[in-house]
Amino acid sequence: RFLQLMPRSLPLPQINPEADGELELEWYKNSKCLFAVSLGGNNVLKFAGIFGEINKIHGTESFVDFIPTIILSYIKRAVGEGS
């Protein structure tokens, strides 16, 4: 459902299975610019990103009927849109 709701203008992520059964979606520009979202079955998105030498973020957001704006902004930042 997450991928169906993503704007078509954004590149698709690399998809990696995690040991806990969740799926990780990762947008990778280089080792200092990446963003990942973990999807489980509980309507919670766990995310983490690195943007440069010292800018690191992580957190959680609810996921029901739309991708939270903050998640989309971090994906755009990781792939270089709007920067």
C-alpha cells in the first residue's frame, strides 16, 4: 500500500527484508545521504536518515490512508529533490 501511495515523481526504493519480518525501503544517494522506512503490519512507520556529516534523524509516524508529509519530505531530501 505504501508504494501505491507514493508520488510517481519519486524513484522507487531498494527493498530489503529485515530479521524481525518487517520490510525496509531505502533511498540511497551516497553514504552521507540516505533515508530508510521500515514497514510492519501495525500501521507504524519507523524511519531514519542521514543528510550530511551531522544531520541525522529518526522517528515513527502513523500510516493509515496516506504517507505522512514528513516522510515524503525526507525521501525528497535523500534523492535530491527540492534541495
